[in-house]
Amino acid sequence: MKLNADPSELKQAVQRVADYTLGMDLTWDWPCGVAYYGVSRAFEVTGDKTYVERMAEWCDEYIEAGLPSWTVNTCAMGHMLLTLYEQTKDQKYLDLILSKVDYLQNKALRFGDRVLQHTVSARNDFPEQCWADTLFMAAYFMLRVGVMQGEKPLIEDALHQFYWHINYLQDENTGLWYHGYNHIAKDHMSGIYWGRGNAWAAYTMSRVRKVLPEGYLYPPFMHVGSSLRDQLAALKGLQREDGLWGTVLDLPESYGEVSATAGIAAAMVTQNNPLHAKYAQRALDGTLANIADNGRVLNVSGGTAVMKDIDGYLGVDRKWAQGWGQGLALALLAAVIENEQERINR
């Protein structure tokens, strides 16, 4: 994919966003999990080890202070732990990684054909519901651990989660993803095509092919590829003139939302269909236009449950910086830098 992107300018943007992110007052939960995943990706494409050092310092202090109990959402912190372990080989990081995996494999609530129920606390918050968010917080994490450890059953469980989330959440007629599915009521609740939910799906599906060696040997791998193909085809036609995607994708008057845009564009860049270049370029330009001089990513919607109606999604505030906005913006910038490096070296 050929993009109009100056690597030095992109790395400057990465530094601004990463520095702002590392200065945020985040806790051991999914906002930090996404944020520090983005910082980890920044390290991978820049080689700047200060990112690893700062995350390790934060992590070690948090371990000493005391960690929370695990939920699907807190398992998002595992992405950072993978980077710390890969770079330091410190056993305490691996122990935490394996503790999160044990929770997801043996203790987390599941329904139907062992589908992970989305959980945000120790309570049964959303009985027999699956959300697109879970793909980033848990399934993609399990896939990465399975690949690192050479654990085929863990890889298969991760792909199993992708398979069932696709079946429950993707509309085969439109290619778009619903935010959530209620297995008890057998419905999609409000039935909204939420922007960031589609980004969680698109980005993590694009990473499956990137991180899984010989993915074609796993039958669900083909299912994931077809799902992503149809989703991106649908998303192309819903991009706004400013390069953003709306927080409600098929509602023209909904506001442009930057975390959704960054996640979707990162998926396009990672998928590397050259005919997607013009859409990825518009999204990159739109995202860069929403990064302040101090590295704060603007126009990112706040935390969003599966709302009851469109007004619920449109009413979510976008005034403040959010960890997921920072992290997904870094994921996009890293994908573009990586793409340019691969294109030059080809």
C-alpha cells in the first residue's frame, strides 16, 4: 500500500502521542490496556526503549501497590505485559500473563459454545452478552500468548472466539458489525453499527494474519479473513469527507469519531489491499488533524456500553482524552510506519 506519509513526521507524532499517553493518570484496566498497547507498538516501530522502561516502571509500581482481580476488560493489560516480558524476560511479567490466560480459559464466564461473556467487574454485568470489545481485550491477547508459547489449544480458543463473535455480531447483509449480542434474548439489543465496535473487530482481525504463523492451517482463519474483507468493503462507502468514520456508522449526521477512524484505518493498512490506500490516506490525514501539539488525541468518544438507542451513542461525550483514543491512534501511526518500512525494503 502506497501512502503519502513522511516517516520522520510520523515518528514525531508518535513521540508526542506516546509521551502524552504515558503521562495520563491511568489504572490497571482496559483504557490503560489499549493505551499501553499503542505505546508498545510505538516501541516496535521506533526502537525507542524509553517506552519500555517507562511502562516497566509504571507496571512495577502498580504490582507493589496491588493489582485488581481479573475481568475480560482488565486482561487488556496483557498486551503491555507481553512487550515487557519479550524485552526483559522477567518472570514476574510472564506469571501475570499466564494468570490472565488461566482466568480467561478456566474462570471467565462463558455461554453457548464456550463464548466469552463480556465482563467489566466481578459481577455478572451483562449475562450471556458478547461485545465486539472482547476481541481486543481477550481474544487477540490469547492469540498472541498462544503464538509466543507455541500453545496450539490457546490459539484455537482465541480463533474460536473470533469465529463466534463474527457469527453473533456481523450482519452478513451489510458486512458491518453490531456492538453487542444478547444470547438470552437472541437479539442485538439496539442493533446499532457503532464505529469503535467495528474498529475493535477490524483491527484485531487484521492482526490475526499478521501475528499467526501458518494461519491457513486453522479452519477459522479463513472465516476471519472473509469477515474482514466484507467489513472493510462496507466501511469504505461510509467514510466521511474529512476522512473520519461516524460514531454511528450509517448515520450521516453522527459526529466523526477518531478512535474508530484510527482502528479501522490501521486495519486497512495492515490488511494491505492497495485499493484501500485512498481511504487509509484520508483517515490518516483526519487522525493527524485531531492530534494536538501536546499529543492529546481529540474527538474520542467516552466509554460506551451497548446503548438503548442512537441518541445514547450520540450523547456520549468526546471532550476528554481517552486511553483507547491514544492507543488506537498509536496503532494507526505504527501500522503506517511499518507499512512504509516494508515497502522500502521490498
